[in-house]
Amino acid sequence: GQNIDQPTEMTATEGAIVQINCTYQTSGFNGLFWYQQHAGEAPTFLSYNVLDGLEEKGRFSSFLSRSKGYSYLLLKELQMKDSASYLCAVRDTNDYKLSFGAGTTVTVRA
Amino acid sequence: EAGVTQFPSHSVIEKGQTVTLRCDPISGHDNLYWYRRVMGKEIKFLLHFVKESKQDESGMPNNRFLAERTGGTYSTLKVQPAELEDSGVYFCASSKTGVEQFFGPGTRLTVL
């Protein structure tokens, strides 16, 4: 089975940095994904980590430690439009299905 | 390039009725997935098609749910008869490589 935990809510100020942690306990592992979802819209792909380390993509970075079952998504220079739900998802070893955490709602305040 | 589309965006039906949800994946994507999010819970996998074949349907809740992908293009998910606990948002996703999955906006199903 899969157990994926992330905080329910986070609040930060425009221009600041926020780090969203995700811990997972899964029967298999073949990659960790972060998605962004605005209310009523489709989840959109942000990042993919399969090896340990940091992946940077503009204002967003994602880190993975497979030995610790841990990942984080770092959002820098926060903008109001970054207010959304951020979903951590793990892909199983032998298939392509994703197991999701419940999502972290990030609110950016002026 | 058009994204994943789903129809309808919303559906309100009564318990016992039948509903059919449709998903059009991105053109050329052989992999198609159905997921569901019930209120307050995480998004959960339902099943995975590779072209017209069901690769994995381990997440289908019960035999009231039937998914098809005739011809390997669009897919339908039928719920018959619908129950109250079927209410939620049904997402479809497609992928060319099986790595990055592109999600549709979802169909919000309400069963009264």
C-alpha cells in the first residue's frame, strides 16, 4: 500500500519562500511528482524526481531523498497566482499509476 | 496542442440512475488513466488503459463501474446504478511515455 503525507495548509507572504514537505511509505517507488491545482481546474505537472537530489525549474525546485522517503517542493519569490493546492504523488515500481497525497493548500497574502 | 478534455464538466443525477463520463486524451497518447477524488480525500487511481487494453483496473471500486476505450482513442466511464458515495470529481489523464501525466479538468459528479 501507499501512505503519502503532506501538510494540509500553508500561508506565506508575497515575495517570500515556502517549502512544502512530503513523506511517503510505499511498497515500490519509481518516481515522485509534484502537481499544482487551482480550484476547479486540472492538476498541472510541476516536477519529477526519480534520483536523489534537487531539481530546479525557475521559481520552483523539488528535492528527493529516497532513503528517507522524503521530498519537498520549494516555491521562491511567491506571487499571488501561486495560491493553489500542491499535490505530491508517487509512482509505483512496476506500473504507471500515481498515488497522491491529500494536497497542501498554499495561500499567498499581499 | 489541445489538452485532455472531459465531458460533462458537471453532472447531477439521482441515486439509481446511470451516468457516462467521457475523456478525450491528447492525440497520440497511448496511456489513459482514470482517477477519482471524493470530498475531503486524496485523488485515487481507478484504472489505466494502454491503447484499447486495460493495463490495470485494480482501483475500480466495484462492478457498477465500467470503463471502455474502443479504438484506443477516447474513453468512457459508466456508473450504473449510481450510489451516493460515487459523488466526487473524476479526472482523466493521458501520457505518451508513461512518465508525465497530463490531467483533464475533471467531471464533478453529484449523486442525490
